[in-house]
Amino acid sequence: MTSAPDSDVTFPRLYVRNAEKYPDKRIAIREKDFGIWQSYTWKDSLRHAQELANGLADLGLRRGDKVAIVGDNRPQLYWAILATQCLGGVPVPLYQDAIEKEMQYVVDHSEARFAIVEDQEQVDKLLPIKEQSPHLEYIIYDDPRGLKGYSESYLLSYVDVQERGRRFASKNPDYLPQMVSEGSPDDLAVICYTSGTTGMPKGVMLSHRNFIETSYRILEYERLRDDEQVLAYLPMAWVGDFFLSYALSIIGGFTVNCPESGATVMQDMREIGPTYFFAPPRIWENILTNVMIRMEDAAWIKRYLFHFFLAVASRIQNGANGNALRRPLDLLLYQLGRVLVYGPLRDNLGLRKIRTAYTAGEAIGPELFTFFRSIGVNLKQIYGMTEASVFVSVQPHDDVMPDTVGPPLPWVGVRFSDEGEVLFNGPGVFQGYYKNSEATQETIVDGWVKTGDVGFLDQNGHLKIIDRMKDVGQLSDGTMFAPKYLENKLKFSPYIKEAMTVGQDRPYVSALVNIDMEAVGNWAEKRNLMYTSYTDLAQKPQVYELIHGEMVRVNGMLAQDEQLSGARIKKFLILHKELDPDDEEITRTRKLRRRFVTQKYESLIDALYTDADSVGVEAKVTFEDGRTASIKADVTLQSVQMAQV
């Protein structure tokens, strides 16, 4: 059991405690580089961060200064967070795949004086920003590859700043300890920018106290241990990564593992075997899609055993959820399935050692959720947001249902407005939006945070989220229209990657979808269906027929819902390009920018409410380096076969 925090604790002081508490061989963080795992103890990590902090102090970083941090999950960037906090500065993580315009907004808005980045890719995006930003003074890079010919005086290497720090410390040995001792739990620990689904991103100010109090409570509530292994692979700009890979890991004494690259995450995950793991629904969907694709190529006996024991596991899990009785024969078969299928499958996916796994951000399909739980993964849904320091509700280990996000946590208060909006309060409530007092006052009212989500507590005290409050509307005949609810139903399909439904004040519901290129591509190859690109594949009649089947499936589920049976999907189209953050169609966390997409594809949407069979479209695409191009296509419009209710 982890002891409660002292009233004056901060992350730098906690890190010093860990370096003193844990043996020299206890690993704090490791990364895979050139195929080899490089490990750092708590003492190693503290030394690296202190050297960087002293170097930053020598460069002039002072209390309250902002430091932009950009790159993949790397020990050096987590040490940069700690180094910044040691001096009383405020780290501002940015999405590593953000285009120049997005980076410039955050750098300018946060008034960052320093930027600590991973490599040449990030340096190249920041150099033009440096010329236009009056606040940005230094860019510090970790990986020197490709930067030999760069001569800008404000461009410094990470190791050179550390060397500078060692010289500074030899002359000023008491400076850094004094700065750490002056830190307060109410100092800002980080500014995390929101995804900006409805406008410009807002800087959410979160204190050391916000994260530390929440972390101690989560450690106790989830019965987490100090030998947990976590995988740091989600964007560092996302509050969930800051909480899990930094805050909670420091307080719990976890080992953080950084994969070699985004392309090697699954392989590295199998090598590490994390025990505490978070993934949004899209990651779980990708894992299952890959499993199903591989099973299609397996021998018939393996396919038979897989599907047979998967059906057994599903029946067992439904019984655990109170949806069915557990038959004695199934209980025996399940034990056999653990040996033949479930255990080997978990091991192959890197999930064998998981004790607790989370999913959040979007609704997860009941079938998908049940699949992972039925093969023995303790997958639970949580509900939270950046403004809550992540957690509002969590499913308990012994009370997990596929259609809820669990009861509110004991230390979080939840209530509902007259319109059904979820409100919360608690120790994780953020300090406000940076330089945006108006938005802060609109969001925090009498100590309660307005989430913008519509929900309710069911008879078991579990929280159910229906949709975003601003998105719930009506069709022209008064039928309730909950677009996000419908979109999540569509995205439960392995063949549909993204979806947007429209219907507000219209006679019926229509859908715009993106196919999943990997899943549909594999499906097409099995049928000798030739294609040259996403656009070509998306407009194939056979693919439309495949997606039509998914529309019929969703409509069948909606037909059973008394409130939503009138909001079944009548027409759809498959977009000629994938929705992309670089084109501002979705956020970096893959949330739909509904208003922008509606305006951009207005001609397509209007055509769905005509008798047209197809419509021509031209759309601009933006590459990460800022270059643009256009895609032209004729998009097919298809009606959905409507079964009688």
C-alpha cells in the first residue's frame, strides 16, 4: 500500500525520494533503440534530469517559464519534463505529428521560451516558427542525425546542454536543490492543450497537487503495485500519457517502457509484457482486426478451434455480466480453451501479464469489449477528461459491464444538470484554461466542471454516456438523433475506421464513412479484387456492398431501441480520402471535427438528400511538411435496405 502524500510534495521531490528509496538496479525507464533495450535506474534518470535542469538554468530558464516538448516517447523527453519542473518551469507537450501551423499556435499561445525536441523532423518544423515567435529563444534537440549542417546559434544539442549543466552545477551546487525546495504542490505541473474539436485548442492548467492526489487514490483504488510495467506509446501531449507514463509512474514506482517506434509497438509490447495498460478503442479494434486477418490465413483446424473456443468464452463472459446462465460444460471447455487458445493468444499479443487494462476516449463495441475480457484480459472502461486530471469514473474489477463507464470514483462528485449534462468535482479539477478566463468561467460553475456530455446513472449506480450535449438533436419529424452514438455503432465494424452521421433537421439519417484500409484491403485480396489506392478501393461496388452489410447490421440494433428506431441510416457514402488531422478533419486524438467536416463536404451531404447516384468532389490534402495536393473523385451514393421494425 502506498502511503498518502505529504502536503508539500512535488514531482521533483518525489523523484529524489525514489532515487533514494529504490535499489541501484531498479529500472525507472527503458527504451528500445537499434533493437536493444537501454535501461535507466531511478538514480540514472534523476542525474540526467538534474544535468539538463542545470543546463536550462544556465541558459536562463526561470520559474514560470514554459517549455515546449515535442517527439515520440523517449526517456530524454520525460527527463525534460522533470528538469523543467525542477526549476519551477511548466512543460507544454505538443503532438509530434502536428503540422507547423498547429505547433506555432501552441508555442505562441503558451509563450514557450524553450523547445526540447526529439530529432530533425521536429527541428525543421520549429525553425520557421522561431523566426515568427517573439518568445521562443532556444531549440534543444536529442537525436543529432541529419543536423550536422545546421548552424543556428539558438539550436543546441541535448548532450551539450547537459554538459553546460555540469559546469553550472560545479559553480552553483546549491542552486538546483534550492529551486526544488521552493516548489509548491499548487505550482503548474503541465499545460495540456485540448484537441480543439470545436475551435482553437485550449491550454488546460494542471497542478502537481491535481495529479499527485489523484494518483495516490488510483493506486489504492486499483490495488496497483510498485512492480507494474507500463508501455509509453501514446502521444506525450495527451493527458493520459502524462498521467500514466509520468505522474502515476513516479508515485507508484512503475517501470516505463518506450518502444522503438510507432511501427514496432506491438512487437515491443510482446517483449515487455506490460501489467498496466491503456489503449483507446481504436487500438483494441486494430489488435482484434489483426487477429482476425491472421486467422483467415491459418489452417482450418486452427480457425475451427479459435471460433469454437471464442464462442465458449463469449458465453462465459455474458454469464459473468448477468446476461446468461453459465453451463457446467462451458466452464470445463473454458479451462481447456485457456490452454489451447486464450493463453497462447494473449501471449502472442503481449497481453498475458496484464493485470489491469483501460479503454476510454470513445465508446467501445460490446462485442470487442467482450472479446478481450473473455480471453482473460481485465479490460475496463473509464470516463474522464483533461480537465479532471483524467479520472471521473472507473469500472471496478468485480463489476464490469460493456455498456457503462463504471460508477463515479469515491473522491469524485458527479451530478446532472436539468438538461442531463454530466457535471463533476474533486481533487483533479483543473486550475483553469491558460489565458482564457472566459472559457474557464463557462466551464467551472460553483466548483463543478461542465463536461459537455449527456449521461445518467443506471440502477446499479454506473455512469452511462449518451452523446455530446451539443450534438444531440432531432430529425425533421422530431425523432431523437444522437450522431456520436450511431457513429460508435458503425465503428464497431472492423471495416469502418471513421464515420460521421448527419440528420439534424433533415428527413432521415445519412452516413459518411472511411473504410479501414488494412482490413478492407485484406478482404479485397482474398477475393482477387484489384485496386491502386485508397480512393480506388473505397469506390469499388464490392466494397460498397460490404459496407452496406454493416449499415444493415447497425440498423438492426437500432430497430430494437424504442427511442432511436426512427433514426436508422437510410443512405451512405464512402469518402474518397481518409479523414486526416493534417487536413483539420479530425483532431490529433482522432476526434471528429464535426462542424469543419460538415462545411468541407457540404456538397456530398446535400447530395445524400437527393435522388442522385453519385457526385463529383475535389478535396485538398495537406502533408506533414505543409505541402498540399488535390484529390478528385466521383463518390457513389447508396441507399440502405430498411427492414421493418
